[in-house]
Amino acid sequence: PENEKSSAKQVKIKTVGDNVPPALSTFDLMKKTYSLSPVLMENLNKSGYTEPTPIQTQAIPVMLQKRQIFACAPTGSGKTAAFLVPVIHHLNKPLNKGFRALIVSPTRELAKQTLRECTRLCEGIGLRAHTFTKINKDKEKFNPKLAQKFDILIATPNRLVFLLQQEPPAVELDNIEWLIIDESDKLFETGVRGFRDQLATIYKACGPNAKRAMFSATYTVEVAKWSKKNLDGLVAVTVGNRNT
Ligand code: ADP
Ligand code: MG
């Protein structure tokens, strides 16, 4: 079923999928409907996020229901918090069992930026996020035993695949519950099969129960097709016009 709605600001939000949870127009409604923690609400507030952006109104409820998602909304529309809020809600508190969420970013710069936002939204919750820095140091530091204290990993695909291909693997993804592919349109652009293969390697390492979420700024047929084929129970959310 397809559905198209206009929010108060006349932004079109289009959804495709079965039983799509309703968009929620305020963070307060999200808190009431899904029991978001007061600390997380406070962190949103402290970030100056008083009301959700259009993509957040729809993507957050979808992910809070643990539905896999393909989300498409313009640059600058708040996609980072759209995936961080539900991920932080689901991880809830540190468990000392290593990475439970993985965010794949096309560049180190974006990874660092996402880390900053994640750290801010995790304040007082105790969840810890990490991104890799120097490659040799990482091989020592991120043997599976020492990575226990982190809950969220933010990484570029090249670095991640390099670490996964060490013998034994230098990063463990067995406990990943959410795999987020940020700027998936850009990642799918890199070479003919390049990122598909990397994604397959990453997904295999994640174990069978990991939920996947694809976020991108442009609607590309490639990512849409890949998502339809690979993500069970998919909800596709598009904000604004499709701009391929
Ligand atoms: P995108 O990933 O879609 O390009 P970002 O997640 O980087 O967008 O967000 C763009 C800017 O909007 C950032 O400065 C972010 O802090 C801000 N932002 C995100 N969500 C909200 C919100 N609900 N209210 C106000 N500002 C927000
Ligand atoms: Mg972004």
C-alpha cells in the first residue's frame, strides 16, 4: 500500500509498506507512544530539537517498531537523529557485550560528525559510541575482548571490511541489533560491485537478527531495488520530491 501525506509545513511524506506506523508530529507524542526515556527527551531538547523534522516524524516510529526501513530525505533534514533516536532507545543502557549497533558512513568526516551527535544524544544514558582512528592502533585496540565497553560503532566500509578480514577478525559484530547504512546512495555509487560486496561481508558478520536501515539524500533506483530485495517487512519513506 502506498500512502501520501502532507505535514503542516506542506512537506510530502510518502510511505510504501504494510501496516506503516503513523507519523508522530511531536517528540512528546513519540515519548508517550513508545515510552522514550526522559533523559533522551532531555538530550533532544538540549540539542535544540524542539520538534521532529518531517523525516523524523515517520522514520522514528517505523524504527521504534523494529521495522526495516529505506528512508530518503534531503540533505540537512535531520536524518542522523532519525536513526539515532530509535537505536539509542532500543540499546537502552550499556551491557558490556560489545557493539550492538553499527552505523556505516561513507567518509571519516561524516563518521566523526555522527559520533558527536551520538555522544550528545547518549549523555546520561551511559551508552558509548566509537569510531576508528589510526589503522594499526585499531588492530590492537579492537580485538573483540577490548571492544566490550562500546555499544555503538560508527565506521567507514573500507576500514570495517579490512578489520573483519583479519585472522582472527579484529572487530566482532555478532551482537549487532541495528545496522544503519547512512548516505547509502553515495555508498552504492562507489564502483560497479564495490559496496554491494562490502555490504554483504558486513551483513554476514552481523548475524541473522540484525535489522537494517538505509538512509539517503536522493532516491536512487539502485538502493530502492536493493532494499526491496533484501529487507523483509520493509517500509520505504520518502520526504519531498524524488530527485534522482
Ligand atoms: P541530514 O543527515 O539529513 O543531512 P543532519 O542529521 O546532519 O541532516 O541534520 C542537519 C542539521 O539539523 C543538524 O545541524 C542537526 O543538528 C539539525 N537537526 C536535526 N534534527 C533537528 C530537529 N528535530 N530540530 C532542529 N534541528 C535539527
Ligand atoms: Mg546525514
